[in-house]
Amino acid sequence: MMGAPATATTTVRRRWRPDLASLAPLIALLLLLVVGTLVNPNFMSVDNLLNVVTRCAFIALVAIGATFVIGAGGLDLSVGSMTAFVAGVMIMTMNAGSGEPAIGTLALPMLVAVALAAGCGLANGLITTFGRIEPFIVTLGTMGVFRALITYLGDGGTISINTQALRDFYRPVYFGNVLGVPVPVLVFVIVALIASLLMYRTPFGRHVTAIGSSEDVARYSGVSIWRVRTLTYVIQGLCVGIATIIYVPRLGSATPTTGLLWELQAITAVVIGGTALRGGSARIWGTVLGAIILEVIGNIMVLSTHISEYLIGAVQGIIIIVAMLAQRALHRRQT
Amino acid sequence: MMGAPATATTTVRRRWRPDLASLAPLIALLLLLVVGTLVNPNFMSVDNLLNVVTRCAFIALVAIGATFVIGAGGLDLSVGSMTAFVAGVMIMTMNAGSGEPAIGTLALPMLVAVALAAGCGLANGLITTFGRIEPFIVTLGTMGVFRALITYLGDGGTISINTQALRDFYRPVYFGNVLGVPVPVLVFVIVALIASLLMYRTPFGRHVTAIGSSEDVARYSGVSIWRVRTLTYVIQGLCVGIATIIYVPRLGSATPTTGLLWELQAITAVVIGGTALRGGSARIWGTVLGAIILEVIGNIMVLSTHISEYLIGAVQGIIIIVAMLAQRALHRRQT
Amino acid sequence: ANAQTMAVSIPAADHGWTGGVVYFTNREADALRKAYPNLKIIVKTSPSGADQASAIEDMTSTQKIDALVVLPQNSDELTSTLANVKKKGVFITVVDRGLKDTSIQDLYVAGNNPELGRVAGEYFKKNLPSGDIVVLRGIATVIDDQRVKAFQEAIKGTKIKIIDMQYANWNRDDGFKVMQDFLSKHKKIDAVWCQDDDIAVGVLEAIKQANRTDIKFVVGGAGMKDMIKRVADGDKMIPVDVLYPPGMVATAMNITASNLTGKLPVRGTYILSAPLVTKDNAKEYYFPDSPF
Amino acid sequence: MGDLDSPVAISPAATAEALFRAEGIAKSFGPVTVLRDIDLAVRAGEVHAVLGENGAGKSTLMRILSGHYQPDAGAIWLDGKPIVFRTPVEAEQHGVVLIHQEILLAESLTVAQSLFLGREMRRGPFVDDRRMRGITAAQLDELGCRASPDARVRDLPIADRALVQIARALLEPHRVVIFDEPTAVFTPHEAQALFAIIAKLKRAGTAVLYISHRLNEIEQIADVVTVLRDGRHVATRPAAGLSQLDMARLMVGRDMSTLYPPKPPLPAAQAPHVLEVSDIVVPGHVEQASFTLRQGEVLGFAGLIGAGRTELFEGLLALRPSRVGELKIAGKRCHFSDARDAFDAGLAYLTEDRKGKGLMLNQQLVPNLTLAALDDFCSGPLIDRAKEQQGFTESQGRFDIRAGRRDLLARQLSGGNQQKLMLAKMLLLSPSIVVIDEPTRGIDIGTKSQIYAFIAGIAASGKACIVISSEMQELIGLCHRILVMRAGRIVGEVSGDDMTEDRIVVYATGAAQDEAVQ
Ligand SMILES: Nc1ncnc2c1ncn2[C@@H]1O[C@H](COP(=O)(O)OP(=O)(O)OP(=O)(O)O)[C@@H](O)[C@H]1O
Ligand SMILES: Nc1ncnc2c1ncn2[C@@H]1O[C@H](COP(=O)(O)OP(=O)(O)OP(=O)(O)O)[C@@H](O)[C@H]1O
Ligand SMILES: [Mg+2]
Ligand SMILES: [Mg+2]
């Protein structure tokens, strides 16, 4: 209908340029792998690498949820305590069951874990959206609440799976593998796949980054802010629930220290993965890489032989900063 | 072309409405004072109240610095570890001196503390601005570094002031008072006064909130972003230095757990005080009130008799959320 | 008889052992309230040294306290605070972590951290003629430091070599993680000393996963019921445990209460030993109801 | 008018005495060339207008002249001496200042603080707030702006923000002042105040570069006109003797007949009401407004800044707190609790604040376009990306959105193209009632007539349209009926022959009849 729609520009198919920002964490990871190999030849052994990726499953799962929350401009500090609380309740449900362990024995506790975690997330979401309080404060508050509840439930001590049979039955959920791929790895890859489908291919995912980049614009475009924001917290809860399900079989117990500082690690994984803390972008796979990077750094620290155990924290801190500087530098060079 | 630009309207300035948000933390504090009195009549005793405001001095001081950093859109997670590190070095300097304690014996360590803390802040600032990395990552890194350094310096143990004479000589800096006002209270009030002068009455303060609100606008307006931002971290360092000077005489030692989670408390104080985490506003007095609020909540927890030890964290978390909800509700009613 | 008040200040339940401390404190408080109707008992937990100093200030400034039982987060940090309380004439019982200035404490119930390290070291000395061992430390604190130093002292001059040492923060998850990495790093480990039973839980799980047979035994510490049970059951991997009972706080409260009510005037120092729990004596130390 | 088509340089003498001159300026962003070989010279005391279609490169050129961008080629002279501005601050130090097309203010600062940001007045080490506030008040008075110096920028309406931005630039005397579409958000009232100021600048010997899509303004104030097309210099002419139609022809490169399409036939008096609003109250902004809209009608809303037109409709769509007495759409009672409810009922509202409420500036064009109507681009639960791309191609053609590349961010579009993108985004909802707030803000004259035709088309197809505009000619040319608001009330209605600027101004200002007609 309109005069001369600049045909020239539309016909020139734009070259597909890889999103360099999303490659950055990959580059950082590769650098770390090189460093690891230099530090200790055992680093590259299959066993060690499998240990590391299996271990990072919890933080990866929690951080995938955090990517939704942070992408929408929110924050959730309660995830670590939530894990502990959910793990405690899950084990208690398990212990309440009786008889020979069977799939059914596990199904209910697992369901309870996921539902409870989703409920905790819902609470975070509703308080944040309807109370209009900074999510920092809300989730700091619920962090205290969840942590206190697990301490209370366990009388300040440990809540453990009470029969060895049940423990052995549940064990493969952390220690087992499918065609050589450890179960936790399988789980977080599947969750990341679903999450990226949700984030990049559904209206909901669009709305998440929309409210993260401008709440006003989203509101004027008919996006229901409270619904989307609350859902991000529910998704965070679901991810915590799944993380808990694969956490419990590892040591068979929940303690007041379970999940301590996971919130910090999850946020770090998200940020290393390239998602901005101020919201508006969300990189699911970057987050997964971020979680792996964190775990690899920890692993390198233990495998290295020359660092005083007192200074490990310092070296770890410096490596994180240097890795970020390096990926920033590479990134700037290429654009 | 058009007649008479209605001259009448040009002189009628729109009403300027006072900033109710700044009253909100005060309201929350008053509510808490009522709760405290109900919980335990001794709460309102002069001794108890003096204890509480004296104690909140550390977090108040650190949080005043954090108000600058957050106001400019930054974040500093390293303050707690920085306190530990600075306290350790300060005590070692003190112990290195010899002879009868005199004013001079303290002057050098104090100077060292302030200079070292400012230097740590400078490092945070320069890495953030020149490295262009999220401050979350930078200060998470330096948090690990400072914490490791204090562990290293103390060989994993405690660094204590080594003579009783020195301890006694230094004691009044925390336990003393001037005309009935405890020294720490005096210090944080003076620092808050200076900070609010700096924030509200100097071009620098203007620039802090300007870059927090929009870095681009500030840049176009000729504000040197890196200089202002780096300075906010230096100010944060100075505040940590001063907090350390009054912290050391209280417990007389520095340990690897000194200042643990202070960053979280400082940020919480800032947010409760009404400064938005995304930057662009800065309420020094709100922050001070926020720090007092946090300490009062802790105090009420200790004075209350009916709460299970295990649930204190939960009650504390709920109180923070409810206090925020209450001040938000009051605030909305009035506008 | 006039009512008296005893305040108890202990660390918050932030890991297994402190959880046990809180449990035993509450249990003892209930028992004492029954035994001495005129005795008022206040229990407060604190998450850090500074908080503990604050809590003690708060308790003593808002009410009259006759006795204070305190298990310090860090004794150095509490010295001046307790000196102040002492000036008010309060009877002070310090548990586990003694003050440098011993004139402040009326009663000291010592758990003796170096002893825990020494006893473990002696066991290694006796049962491992030579070999490579790894050590998993707790959280960087004085307690941890004392234990490790004493352990090193005890194995001095033997052919036992500590080939690696890392912090595992007195918790299971870190124990598991660090041990997994130790196993990747060292092809041969003869034994593990991990100072704490929580860490031991993680260590055992990591060894089980790796199917390694070179590790002859793991020695923890503290006396967690699960571990005591394994010792009693004759588990090869956990031949012994070094007791460091969180219940020591109950002992201290009990003696202090007797003292207050005039039944048993006592001052001085009680040193609880850190006995080695073996298959033979494990039954004595097994409390299935404890959360720890 | 054949001579109009060849670029004719101003005489050499004129170039020699130019105060500020640019030669051979070129600029590309990646593969997209935005400016090629542009020459421009402006003399002291001259108002030099720069015209061109949306995306022609006007703003880019001005940013180069004021140190925001560095040119790829070419040079700049000030006072006959070559000069390079590495930053905007450097340009300002040399007396060259740009007032941006987009509002660039820190939202959390107050008006006075914004005016003096980066050049605060001091007394000793402290800022001298009282003095700055006084100067701010005086400066705003001169511009006819009623905002308080202590008000936060975030609480100001767009027009006031634009005025604050101008006030900031004019705080210190400059040698060259560049206005990039300053009047886009103004009513004639503010515009006149601005022209008075420009006249004053002229008298003081300041060189003024002026960009606008309102050609009547150019006629009124410009001395010289330069036209750009697709990043090329097309012509430079003395303004005298250049009619609006001439200018339009130079810009678009073809003949422009009329701006306004014929009005669609007046809806019959018995045409059904599609929208009935009674007693809507938006606290602080609108008191008890009621109005109706018929099928096939184009209804205008006029008023001064702050009259509450925007707030009225934001309140109606529950975008801000409001109480609606009764709301009927197509005769059915409705209640909206958010914008989505309104969209579902067939009512769409296009905001006036494209930067704050219209577009996600840091996201790409396609997600921006489809945000409101995302469900239409799904197959099953998933977004169909091919469909989205196709939708974009269609909208791009329909609204002539000129983007060099598809993967640009919204903020990299020219101002007018951003406006078109926003229009396209809301019309993807296929609403039956469209409310457009400032529909042609920053739109070039060619596209403007297309948008007008569009609005007329909406009405003719049995839908209905409400237009809020500060350009009275636009309302008069387009609407069947105009409601005038003042201070939160609907104070008058004009239609038919009554629709004149004078009548509207009388209602809008509340001025006495004789005063307005003089
Ligand atoms: N940073 C950028 N990256 C890529 N392209 C850009 C960038 N900035 C501007 N452009 C492109 O340059 C062209 C010219 O833009 P400019 O803003 O100068 O137009 P304009 O003449 O001011 O238009 P309008 O009248 O709509 O304001 C547009 O096509 C725009 O998309
Ligand atoms: N009484 C008042 N006190 C303070 N501010 C007011 C008052 N009345 C109006 N305002 C300001 O005016 C703004 C409303 O003006 P706005 O320009 O959005 O209305 P409008 O009629 O849509 O005008 P336009 O569309 O021309 O901008 C409000 O956002 C508010 O900040
Ligand atoms: Mg433009
Ligand atoms: Mg408007």
C-alpha cells in the first residue's frame, strides 16, 4: 500500500552472525579446561569430569530457575534454604511410608517435594508482586523462614532417610547413569531443554524478558505483570524441587547446612552465563555453562597442589574475575 | 499565529509534594518499638536501647557506604570480608608496636585500617569500571580474596590484640561515651552527617544518583562515570575502615568469620531505608534507620521469651517482610 | 526460696555438632526446670561471635542474671563482654572454648579440642605404620586450628604423611565434594582423618562411589549417633570415633544449677576427655534419640 | 520547478562567512550507510532547517555535528577553523549544543538538578541549590513550562520533559544550537514560546539548526532549508519562496498532492455507539469525564499539556488507577482490569511515550512488533518464528518501516521509524476501536498522509478511531468531531464548521472569546 518499501534492504539477506555474547561463557570454560589440564593431568580423566558435571547439577537446576526470575528483573535469595526445607519434608514423607521400597514409595515424596517447592515459589511471587516490595527483601525474609523451618523440623539436627533399603533403592537417582550419562546430568539437560523451549519459543518466555526490559512497555502491551512475574518464581520453585529430588539420594539426608549459599552460586552462574542482573535478557544455556564453570573452578582448586588451603578462596575469586575479564576482552575484540 | 499564550497558566507552578517515601522507614521503626515494648517491658530501658543503637553502628557505617555504591547503580558484596581483612591487619599493626599504649600507638593502626580499606574499595572500583564486569561478580571475587587473606594472615585462627593494657586502652572507642552518647553512635551520626552533606549538597552526590539513574545521560552531561563510580567504592572502603576501627575494640580480635554476611545486612539496611537496588536514589538517613531496624529486630528476638530457638530466623524474616508491607501500605494510603 | 535466673548462650544450630548442642541444652533446660522450680532458665542461640556478644549484653542489661553458661563461638571475641558481665557479679560458666583470661570464668567445662586431634593422631600412629593420608578440615576457626595442630603433633616422627588438606566446612556436601576430588587427585590414599562425623558421611559416600579399596579407614569425630552405631557394628571403614559430645553443655548447666541453688558450691575446671570410641565401648555412647 | 531537483550550493560568499560548516560528512553503521558526502553551512543569526523523511539521516548528522558520533569521512569548521569534537561535552565547550529528539534526562533527578547536571553551581564546596532553583524557574517561565523545579523528571509529562531538555541546553549562551524535532510533543502553545526563544537566539547572533516534520513551522521560522534524502544531500535553498508543498516534494522525491485524505462519510446519527464512557475519574488528572463514540467516527481530543487527555485513556484501560462510572463497548457493559481486557474487547491504545511505554528499546524489532499480539503468531503453544518474520515483512511494507537490518535494536531506529513500529505493533491486534495518542509524532510528511489515510480507512471500514493530538490542524483535517479538555474536564465539543483553531483554543485555555480572536 505504501510507496517503495525499501526493497533493497529486505532482499539483502542478513548474514547470520553467531551471537558472540552467548559464546563468551563457552570460551571461559574452554580456558578453564586448559588451566585444569596444566594444573593436574588427572583433571581430564573421564571420572573426574563426570564427577564435576554431575555435581554441578544442583546449582545448574536452581540457576535455570533463577534465569527466569532474573530475566524478569527479579531476584530470589531463598533458593538455598528452600532446598533444605523441601529436602527435609521430602525425607520425612519418605520415612513415613512403610514396607518394601518400590517406585510408588518414591513417587509420593517426589511429588510432595515438587509441589512444596512450587508452593514456596508461589509465596515468594505473590508477596513480591502484590506487596510491591523489593524481591531482595521478600526472599531474604523467606530465606530465613525456610532455614528456620528445616532447623525446627530436624530439631537442629539431621533428617535422614531411615532405612538402608530405602537409601539403596533411591541411590541410583544420583549415582546411576543411562547409557553412561549420569542421571543428574540427564535431568539438568532435559530441564534446560524444556526451559529454553519455554523461554525462547513461547509467549510466556517473551513476556519474561519483556517485563525484565521494561515493565511499563509490557503493561501497555497487555502483559499481565503479576501473573508472569509470579510464574517465574513458581518455575524457580519447580527447579528447586527437581534439584532436591536428585540431591537427597546423594547423602540421604537434609541438614541445617544443606543448600547454604546456593543462592549466591546460582546468581553467579546466571551472571557468568551472560544474563544481566537488571533483567531483560535470559540465557538458559549460558547459565548451565556458568554452573559448570563454577564447579570446574572448585575442582581445579582441590586438584592443584601448590595453593595453601587458606588462600583457595582468593585464587577462586581471582579466577572468576579473570575469566570474566577474558571473555569480555574477546567479546569486545570480535564486535 | 496563535493568540495570547495563556499567561495566567505560566506563573501557576504545579504543587510540589513532599517525599513521603522518606518517612516510611521511620514508621516501620516506630511500629517495631511498640512491638518490642509489648514483647518485653525491659525493651524500652535506656540501657537496652543504648546497647542496640551502639551495636548497629557497624552495619550503619558500612551501609552508609553501600548507599553511595547502590545509589550509583553498583553493588559491593565484599564489605564483610573487607572488614575482617582490615581488622586483622589493623590488629597486627597494633601488636607490632611496643611500649606503653598511647594515642600514638593507636593512630598508626587506625590510619592503616582506613587507608587499607580505601585501597580495597579503590580496587573494587577500578576493576568494575575499567573491566566493565558486573559489580556482582567483581565484588564476589574480592570477597573471596579478602576472606582468604585474613584466614592466611591468622593461619586459619584468630588474630587478637596481644596485651591486656592495649585492649584496655582501646576499649573506650567502643564502650566509652561523650556526654552520655556512646562513641560508636557519635561516630556513625557524624559519618551520616558528612555523607548526607556529600550526597545532597555537593556536585559529586548529584552525579552519584545521576549515573545510577542513567549512565548515558550522565555521560552526555559531562559527568566522568568511571571517576564517580570508583569514588563510590572508595567511600564504601572508607566507611568499612571506620567501622573496623570501632569494631576491633569491641571484641579485640579478628577471625575468618568476622563480618560474615555483613554485606547482606548492609544491603538490607539500604533497601529498607528506601534506596532502590537498581540505583538512582540514595537515602542516607533511611539507611541509618534501616540499620537500626535490623538491630532492633534482632534485639526483640533475644528479649522475647516464647519463640523456639529454631524458629527465630523465621520470625525475623516475617517481621522484615511485614514491616516493609506496613510501610508500603501506609505510604500508598497517603499518596 | 528466692527465684534465680540462669542464662545460657550457645551458637545457633548451623551444623551438626552445634545442632546437638542446642538439642542437649533444651533438653537439660527442661529437666532443670522440673528439678528446680525456682530456677528460671533462658536459652539464646547466636549465629556469630558478634551476635553472641550482643545477645549476652541484651540478656544481662534487661534483667538480673545470676549465672551465665556460655559456649562461645570464639572465646577471644567474647573476653571483654564476659569480663563486663562478671563485674555485675554474675556466676560465669564457660563451656568448651576457654578464655585466655581464666580469672573471668568461675567454672570451666572443657571439651578440649586439642585432645580430639591428639587422640585421633594416636590412633593413626598405632594403626597405620606408614602411609599417605588426607585431612579434611572444618571451618577456618580456632577450634579447627587447635584440632589440626594437635593431630599433626601426634603423628610427628611417624612414617604417616599428610599428602593433602582442605577445608570441608563441617558439612556433608563439602565432605563429599572434597573427597571426590581427592580421589581423582591421589591414586593411593591409605586413610582419612576428617575431624567431624558430618564430613565423614560425605567422605564415605564418595569412597563408595569411586569403588576404591586402598583406603583402609576413616576417622571422624564428635560422636554422631550414626557413626557410633557403625563403630558398634564393627564397620571396617569406621573402626573408631573420637568423642566430642555436644552434651557437655548439659553437664555444665547441671553443675551450674547445683551451684546456684547452693547444693554444690563448685569452682574450677572440669576437663572432659575426648575418649576413643571403639567397638567395645560404643554402646555407652549411643543415644538413638538425639538428633545428632 | 525543475530547478528544485538539482542540489544547488549556496553562493561561495555565503560559505565563507559561515559560522559553522561541515563538508563531506559520511557515516555507516556496519554494512548500512546512513550518510554520504553531506555539506552543510550555517551562518550566525540564521535559522537553518534540515528536512528529510524518517530515516534520512538528520539525527545522525546532528549527532556528528555535536560530538556524539565520529564521522567516517568529512570535516567540521567552526569560525573557519577545522575542529574535531570527540565528545558532546567538548562540543558544548566550543559552543555547539544538541537538543536530542529523544528525551535524555535522568528520571530520578529533579528538574533543577537535571538542568545543572555536570555543571552545578557551587558555593564553596557545596551546590548552590537556591540559586539553581531560581534560575531554573526563570528559564522554565520563559519557555512557558509550569513544572516545578523540585519535581522529579519521572513524574513529568513528556512535553514538560522536552521543555526541561531545551531549558538545559539554553542555560548557557551557545554559538550553535541544534534542535532535533523539539516541537514533536508540543501544542502550539509551547511551540510559540519556543519560537520566541529562537527569535531571541537569532538576534543574539546564534546559529540555529532546526529539524521538524511540521512544515508550517519551517515556513514560519526558517531562513534556509536543507533537504536530505536517503542519506544524501538533495538541496539547500533560501526558505523564502519555498512552499510547504515544495518542501514535501524535495523530501519524498515525488509530488505530494494533499496531506489529508477526504474524510470518511459522517456516521449517521443513528449509527450505533461503539464506545460509551460515563463518569470516569482518574485521581489527580481527570474529573468526571463522559463521552461516546459512534461506529465509523473519527473523534478528536484536543487540549493543552496537562489537560489530562492521556491520563483519561490510560485510566480507561486500567493502566493507571481510575474509577469508571459505566463503560459500554458495542452496547455491552465491560470492566477492564488490565490492558489485555481492553484488547480482548477490541479497544487498543497507542501510547504517546514510545520510549518509556511503547518500545523495548534494547530488544530487536521483531519481538517488539509482536509483543502485544503474540498469540496470533503461535502454532500450538509455540511461537512460529517464520510467521513472525513474515508478519514483520508485512508490517514493514505496510508502514514503510525503514530499518537497515532486521536485527537492529529498537533504539537504533530513527525516531519516526520507531513511531511506525509502535503503530504497526498495536494494529496487529486488529482492534475495532483504536485510540491513538499523538499518532504522527515525529513522522515525516509522506508517511503522515499515509497514516491519515489509514485512520480514515479504519473509520470507513465500520470501525472507529479516537485521535489525541496536539497538532490542531491534524485534528481538524481528520476528525468528525473534537472534544476539548482543560484541567481534567471535557469543556467543549466542536464539529462541522465550528472546527477552527480559534474555537478550540478558546475552550482549551478558557480564555475569554475576545482575547482569543484578536
Ligand atoms: N546505532 C545504529 N546502528 C545501526 N543503524 C542506525 C544506528 N543509528 C541510526 N541508524 C540508522 O540510520 C538511519 C538514519 O537514522 P536517523 O535517526 O539519522 O534518521 P532521521 O533522519 O533523524 O529520521 P527521523 O525523522 O525518523 O528522526 C536509520 O535508518 C537508522 O536505522
Ligand atoms: N494538578 C497537578 N499537579 C501536578 N501535576 C499535574 C497536575 N495536573 C497535571 N499534572 C501533570 O500533567 C501531566 C498530564 O499531562 P499530559 O501532558 O500527559 O496530558 P495530556 O492532556 O495528555 O497532554 P499531552 O497529550 O499534550 O501531553 C501529569 O502526568 C502530571 O504530571
Ligand atoms: Mg531523527
Ligand atoms: Mg498526552
